[in-house]
Amino acid sequence: ISQTAFTKYEGLGNDFILIQDREDLTADQSSALCDRRHGVGGDGVLLVFHRNGRPYMRVLNSDGSEPEMCGNGIRCVALHLLRTQSLETIDIEIDTKSGPHRCIAQATANKDEATVEVFMQTATLAPKDVPALVNEPLLDHPVHVLGQQVRLTAVSMGNPHIVTFDAIDQDLQKTVGSALQTHALFPQGVNVSFATLIDSQTIRLAVLERGAGWTLACGTGACATVGAAVETNRIARGSEVRVDLPGGRLFIHVGERHEPVHMRGPARHVFDGQITV
């Protein structure tokens, strides 16, 4: 147990406790840090260190579990690297459990905020990549939960997502979302996105995240949702799509199937501190 410096960041209200040059925390330690009454408070912890000559981001959820990737988190890490190197712009590759991601960050006038473009992984429908216990990709596939039929599209962004464009009211989303998250089709659990197509370039989105619950924003969820919209012919491939989340707005571009998905959005430094860990 020792005093540890941390920095608090947020991306569209998805908030993180970033600890530099530390590779490990226990599940109990990360949960305690994320506790909003007895700790710092956050949706997750970002551990940032160098591995094989480049920055590495390890993500721990508020329940202590470790996801493969976090789109809002990696924007916060890019801003952190920008700030700690006193730069106005940075073009850098950040490694994660799901592989490396190129990030281009441009600071705003106050230096504590940046707009960050992330070259995400390709959006894949392959069941083995999600993973999903089916033989063919799930595209608007009907699944029955709690007496409801929900049409799902399963997408991997390096972490598992399912997306539905069905009209499900908010109260029902809470129970249906929890049931879908632990559905037997998805052995590693899954992030659940409830999407509403507003027009050909706008989606409204709410996401139930593995390990963090309902968050104000989910970057990989936004990417998976636009990928699902493209693959189900709701949105044209190659257009930039505005995704409106409870915490704000992301811009997502899904190109050809072999190309990385582009995500653009903000990150903000909130405060610095010390805590006993």
C-alpha cells in the first residue's frame, strides 16, 4: 500500500482514473478506486505504461473486470500523452489488449481538452471474433428474452457487442439489456447497444457495458453500432455518422470491411490527485 498519483479524465461523461507507470491493480483495488462514495469515482481505471517501446493502455472496469478495449478510454490516454509531453498535437500508436490503435489528438485552447481521432479495429461480424456460439453472422437475428423478441446484430470491435435497432422503451431496455448481456449465445458476455436511427447520418444510442453498467458514452459501442447499421443497409458505407449518446456526440466512419473504423470525439482532463492504493 502506497501513495499513488492519479489523473481523472472523461470522454463524453465516461470517466476514468488514469495511473501512469503502473501495470497491475487487483479487482478489489480498481473497484475501490471507482467507488463514487468511498473512492475517486469512475467507470474504470486506465493503467498506462510502456511495453515494447510504445505506450500501452490496460483498462479495468468499475467491477474489477478487464475489457479488451475502451474507445473513450483511449481518447483520454491520447490526451494524457499530449499533456504530459506539453504538445499541441500528437500522432501516436497506443497498444491495448485487442491490439494497437493509432490516435491523432489536437489540443483545444485551454490545453486540458482535445479532439481525438482513433483508428479503431475493423468491425467484424465473424462469430468466432465476437465470440458468439453460432455458425453464421448474426444480422438482425431474432432472439427471445423475457417474453420479448429482439433482433440483434453481433459485432466485434476487439471486444464483443450486440446492437438492436428495435423500438424498445427505456424501462424495458433495463431488464432486456441485462438478460441479453448474459445470454448463452455470448460466452464472454457482451456489450448491449440500443440504437435509434434518426436519419441517414444520425443515430441515438444507449449502451449497457460489460463491467460498468449503463454509461454516458461507449466509444466501441458507437463504432459497433454504425458497423451494424452499414451491414444491415440502414446507413451507406463510407459516410460519417453522428452518434448521439447521453454524454454527448461521437463521429464514426465505417469504410470498407478491411479498413479501420474511424472514431472522432473529445477527451477532457478533470483533476489530479493522490490516493492510497
